[in-house]
Amino acid sequence: MELGKLLIVLGVILAAAGVVVMLLARTHLPLGRLPGDIVYRGKNTRIYFPLATSLLVSAVLSILLYVLSRWRR
């Protein structure tokens, strides 16, 4: 029973994250195309590592979670 509830909650969170990503894509923010994002284009391959985007998202989420934890106390 608990596993079922956990899977439902995780599914809802994943669906919400998908909606947020779709909405952010419509705002034309340069996430994924920031200076510092590494892109290697070979003849038949493309390797993409969003280093700057990952750092920015991590910093924003860290600040947001810090503020939320302070607000809950």
C-alpha cells in the first residue's frame, strides 16, 4: 500500500516537472544555451553537457529550498 502511494506521488511530481519544463521552453529563456555549456559536434555524434545551466539551476533550487526551510520554522 505504501509503495503504491509513493509511486503515485512520484508520478505527480514528475508530471508537474514536465509541465514546468514545457512552460519554461515557451518563455525562450536561454537555459541550455548559456556560455559554459559544453557542446561537441562530431561527424555523426553530438555530445552535450549543460555545465553552466546545471550550476545555475542548482544555485536557484538551493536558495529556494533554504528560503522555504526558513519560512516553515
